[in-house]
Amino acid sequence: MTRHRDIANARAWIALIHAGVAVSALRAALEEAGSAAAALDLPDARWQALGAKADTLARLRNDPPPAHCLAWLEVDRHHLLGWDDPDYPALLRRFPSPPAALFVEGDADLLWHPQVAVVGSRNASAGGIDNARDFSRALAASGLVVTSGMAEGIDAAAHAAALDAGVPTVAVVGTGTDVAYPRSHARLAARIRAHGALVSEFLPGTPARREHFPMRNRIIAGLALGTLVIEAADRSGALITARLAGEAGREVFAVPGSIHNPLARGCHRLIRQGAALVEDAREVIAALGPVAAELADGLRARLADATVAAASTAGTDSAAANAATDDPDHARVLAALGHDPVAIDTLVARTGLTVPQLSSILLLMELQGRVSAAHGRYARR
């Protein structure tokens, strides 16, 4: 995707995030105004009616955004993808509680590619590190983008394996994208920045805080088609990522281990709860392949539509959209949708399809511009 850098709108986003505007009020303002820049110009009375607090508005009007955040925008390959940006990743947009905006250093287009989250323990065993490398290398070779959290242990091994194979990787961090955490991963962060993408919902310069990491985990799960847990103890951040993925209808995979290994207990618990037991990356690839293919087809259709729109004001349907219309499941979903937004549970009842089937079809329709999604509800465009 070729992205027009709207610096004025990006600056408005930084001002809104810096002021701490609540996501609910922010989205309501965006729906009314159409963009962050236009929302910034709404009068205070209107902001208050939409749910913004008085102290937040005082910061918004009187506390200018930090200069280093505005300078961050001017650097090549730095991107701010707000909720009002058509390039905000569709899979994440449809996840529960998505962030209002993403800061990206590197190749932001990777966020639209089929991704698989590879996560696990920070204090991984030697065998866990080997498994992370082997799985990630094979997943990357299959065309899937390996996404993780750049933590020590499994995360770092997954990123490094993809990069060593010459394939980009996505790291979602719990700091600003310009802050290496842990510090020992500064070189790894530089490699990902150059050959992948560093992603965060936090302003540049934000240091590591304990509460940031569960928030980061939901972005990892939301960007990925599925989550693979290599090794995890009973109380592990990787289990949060897996739980969030499962609750959203995404695939969850777990690698079993020795009953004597405490770092296998989290994976065994996931398997008892319904996660797919996997012993080989090919099992993950086979499960995610059909959904990844639809995501890729939808992306190609979206790019084709954008090219046609740039060349002519006359809209035309893409071949992929026509093919989708002929599919009986797609036709059933389209018939079940109206112009009033409905929740996915309602669509399950109307169509008889499963949540993963619906998620795949709705994603494709959204990429084609035929369905709109907001706050977990769907409607015809």
C-alpha cells in the first residue's frame, strides 16, 4: 500500500493521545468529525457531550504534545495509523478493544499480511528456544509473518529465526517504538526496524511499565490469524495472549512438553481447554492456510480497487468480489447483514456458520469494501 503521510492529522492524533482522551469519547468524536484533525477542532461542549472529561480537555487545550513525538513523525519509515486511517489493520480493527492508534517503525504494510503470533516464556528452556526457532523458521518460510512481543526467551528467538531466514517479522512492544526493552535487545530492535516492523500504541519515548504488557498482548493476538504458544508456565503473559485470541475466535495452538517441566504446564492447560496440540509447524500452516489465503486475496482486491479508484471515478467490482458473491457461504452472510450493525453472535444464529468461518468471510468482505465494522458489530456498506 502506498500511504499518504498526512502530518496534520498525525499531529492531531498525538495531541489527543497525549491528553489521554478516553477511547470511547475519541471514537465517538471521530465518527462525528471524520478525522482526528477535525475532531481536535470540535468545541469543548461537544467533546463533553461525547464523554470527554473536563481535566482531559484542559490538557488537550493547554498542554502541547511533546516536541520529540512530533519530531518522530518526520522520520522516514515512521507511521501513525489512527482509527480514521483506511490502512489501520483490518484484523486488529475487528478485535475486542483495539487501540485507537498505532505507532509503527519500519514496514507498516506488514500489518496487513497474514500473521501468526509465536509467544512463550521469558525464562525459556534450551528446548523451548530450539522449538521457537524451528517453528518460526518454518512458519516464515511458508509466507506467514511471525509476530511476537520482543521479550526475552521465546519472543526473541522467534523474531531472530525469522530474520535469520531473510523474512520480515513484526514486534509489538509495551514501550514507545524508539525504546528498546529490555536494553539488551537494542540490536534486535534495530534489525526488526530495518527488516520488519516495530509496533506500539504508546507515544514515542514511553518507558516500560508493568501494566503496558497485557495491553501489548491484545495487539499481538489481534493482528494474528492464530497464536502459537511454545512454552509457558501456569502464570504467563503468553497465556493472556492465547486467551484473548481464543475469545475472539482466532486459532490457538500449543506445543506439549514433559510433565516434569513447569514451563509446559501452561501449554498443557491450553490443550485441555481446547487449543490444538501441535508437534510440527506444518500443522499450524495447514490450519491457517485457508484463512491466510482469503486475507491475501482480499488484500489484492483492496489494492486493485484502490488502483482503479485512483485512475477513474467510476467504481468497479473486483474479480475477487464477484467470486466471493458466488460462494454460498458469502451469499448467506450478505443476506444476514442489514444496514443496521449487528453483533457476530447474531450472525452466527442467522447463518449457522461458526465464529471462525464468519470471521474469515467478514474480513474478506471488509477488505473488499462491502462490509463496515465498528465496535465488534457489522453492517453492509
